[in-house]
Amino acid sequence: MAHIKKLNFLKNHKDLVDENYGMVAVPTFSDKMDKDLEELFKSQNKTGKVGDLVFEIDNNSRIVYYGLGDSSDKTAENFRRAAGEVVGYALQHKYSDIAVECPVTDEGEYFCQAFAEGLILSSYRFLDYFTDERGEYHLKSITMVDACNQDAAKKGAIIASAVCDSRDLGNHPGNVTTPTRLANFAKEVGKKGNMKVTVFDREEFTKMGMGSFAGVAQGTNEPPKFIIMEYFGGKKSEKPVLLVGKGLTFDTGGVSLKPGLNMDRMKFDMCGSAVVFGVMNAIAELQPKMNVVAIVPSTHNMLGGSAYKPGDILTAYNGKTIEVLNTDAEGRLILADALAYASKHYDPEYMLDFATLTGAVVITLGHIATGIMSNNETLVENIKVSSDNTGEHVWQLPLWDEYCDQVKSEVADVKNLGSPGQAGTIAGGAFLKAFVGKDIPWAHFDVAGTSYHVENRSYIQKNSASGQVIRLVLDMLGA
Ligand code: BES
Ligand code: MG
Ligand code: ZN
């Protein structure tokens, strides 16, 4: 893994002259440029919009100017993206130490946090498996100059660094990011963050009655894990927020085998759990006064002599029976037990689950927005507020009773498919709803499209896990 973990700070930009930075980045708004600067942008076919970046022609100059668009149209997301362009340029040109002037003046501390996030998020590259010069990472430090609010910037750096750690979990292949590796990651985070971490092995969770999770896991030799992280930093009387993540460390589809094209991407099938781990990782650093519990069922989904089959009927932790019609709809099966377990053993204020659950959500929303479904409109409103704050898009899909009827089975309580060719993402949500305890506000995030990117986007690299939604959840928690 390579990313900048902490920012340096320089109080006054006048001190810049004494320091030895390979590059100094200076912000500018497209409507606030003097003539010379306008000419410079023009000469490089730029206008100063967000993402535009120009360098001084003089070879001895170390200054680049970066655009932030029109000064009447300032958004935290624009600041985050502009920061991303600056660091992208530095990486491309192999600078080792750079200074970036903070563009925030009086827009509020969240802008400062967002800018810092952009700097760290865009510094991430996944280079671990190159043994030649492609594995070299030249960037050593980023210094933020004139940061309007250092505490906010430091918080942004902590959060973004946690996002990068989660990207790493996603980007490592299935033979490295195994359930055991995820359990160890949880333990490391727990140790530094005052959390109690409990891990149940196959024998234990099978005996406990998690027949649905055990069914999916029975086809793999890689030991599956049921991981619980408890953080009680708030009052004892306060109900915890429950976070549940799909930790499917590789999804072959099982006996209902997936086609070969792009199957390698199914290493990203644990990215729901990476959201949960990212949130807990940041909480471990920030130590907020609140109670949060994370639960991750983790296994490969493989095929072989002992694998579960279409037609099998499994019994979940809450006693409900499930007809398996397709072994590739395995995410909802492992989450069923996790949601039922969370509902029984905690008294959650609300419960959120994150899963790369359906290819259908990628068709519906692309890699741009996360599909959300819920049993509680107030919760949805809160999610939307945090989505707007963080620039991480969500779009709500309905969970009307008619959809819930579509996952009823003719031989068991529910089946793991909806009606053929219809509303595949909603069928996933409708199935999960059957395992959420009565009266618990709950929302399901289908992150199959947003958890990894196929194109570059300023601070997210193409073909990389994105770590998206971690920032949204932290904002929602008020961590
Ligand atoms: N992990 C996949 C969903 C997925 C697909 C994630 C593409 C990212 C990109 C999930 O386990 C799955 O296979 N879902 C099936 C469900 C179907 C059998 C009802 C799907 O979407 O095809
Ligand atoms: Mg699958
Ligand atoms: Zn899957």
C-alpha cells in the first residue's frame, strides 16, 4: 500500500520560501484571476475550472496554480476534487515533497476537512505487487499551507487514511484478503481503538444456528469468520448503532458459476465489510463519545464436492427457512444471519448494512450512486443529508409489500431470488428485510457499483476499490 497518512502544516505561506518543496500549489478562482494568470491558463488551454491545473513556464519555477471554478459556486466536493488534481499531478511528476496552499477562507471547517481528505485520498496507489520501477512511490510528504482550521484538516486526514486502508483490503486479491486477514484487521483496529473484538469460527457459528452463513461457507476450505467489533465510547444507556458488512472475500458464484469475464473483480465482494472496517478504523482514531457495533460475516463463495446447491433449504439464525435457488445470490444469505444476530443480541438505535449485493444496481445507477432501501423514512432522510454533505451519492429504491411478496418461497419461508428478470436490487433488499428485527430502523446500502471504480475520478483511481460510503457513515454518526 502507498498513501500519505498524515499531513504536515505550515502556518504562514511566507515561510514557503525557506523550505525545499519540489512543487508549490496555489489556488485560484476562475473569476478572480489577474491578467497574467488568466493568460497563463489560456496558454495551456485551461480556464480555471475545478480540475484545471497550470504550471509556470519558467523551468525554475516550482509553482502550479490549480483552479477551483467560480468563487460564487464553492462546494466541499469541488475543494476535495481540486485537491485530488494537485496530488495527481505531483504523483505523475514524481515529486517527493509538496506544499499546497489551502483555498479555504471563511467557508467553514468542513471545507478544510474536505480539502484535506482530497489530498490524502488522491495520494493512494496500489503498488504492492510490482517488483520493477512501477512499484516505486515517490511522494513523501504533503504540507498544507495556511490551513484555516488545522483540527478539521487533521480529522479529514484521519478519515481519508482509514478510507485508504479499506481500499487496500479491497484491492488485495482473494488469496491475500481472506476471512482470516479481515479478522486480523479487525483485531488490529480493536487494539488501537478500545474495542472488543470477537471472532466465531465455522464450528462455533454453525453450532450457534447460523445455517444460512454456514451453507454458503460449506464449499470453501478457507476458514470462514464471523467478526464482531464493539465500541462503547458513549453512555451505557445509549443504544448502539449497528453496522453490518458483506465480507465475501471471493465470489465465484458457487455451483451457479459466474461467467469468466471480469470474475477477478469478485475480489471486491468484501467491499461492504471494508465500509464497516473503515468506519471502525476512523472511530478507533477519533474516539468519539458514541456506541457502535460492527458485524461482518466473511467467507469465500466456492464450488466443489461439499458446496451448497440450488434447491437446498437453509435455516437462518432467527429460525426462518430459506430456499436457495441460485448459489450466486450468496451475499443476502450470509447477511441474513448477521442481521438476525444483531437484532437479537443488541438493541440497536438503527442498523445499516453494506453489501456488493447485485449486478443489477450497477446497471441501474452505474458506479456513480449507491442504491439504498429502508424500512424507515426518517433514517433515509438522515442518510440523504450525509450523502449531500460528503458528495457520496445515494439513490433510494422502494421496498413495497409487493416486492417483499416476490421473495416468498413455495417450499420455505423465503427464497434467495425475486421474480425472474425483475427488480433484482430490490429483491435483495426485500430478502434482507425478513431478517431485521421488528421495529428496528434499518437501511441497506447496495454498494456493488460504488465500491470500486472503473474510471479515474480525481481522488479515486480506476480499477481500484474506492472506499466510498465510509465518509458518509462517519458524517451520519457525527464521529
Ligand atoms: N457479488 C455479486 C454482485 C456483484 C455483481 C457485485 C457485479 C459487483 C459487480 C452477488 O453475489 C451476485 O452474484 N449477485 C447476483 C444475484 C442474482 C443471482 C440474483 C447477480 O447480481 O447476478
Ligand atoms: Mg454472488
Ligand atoms: Zn457476491
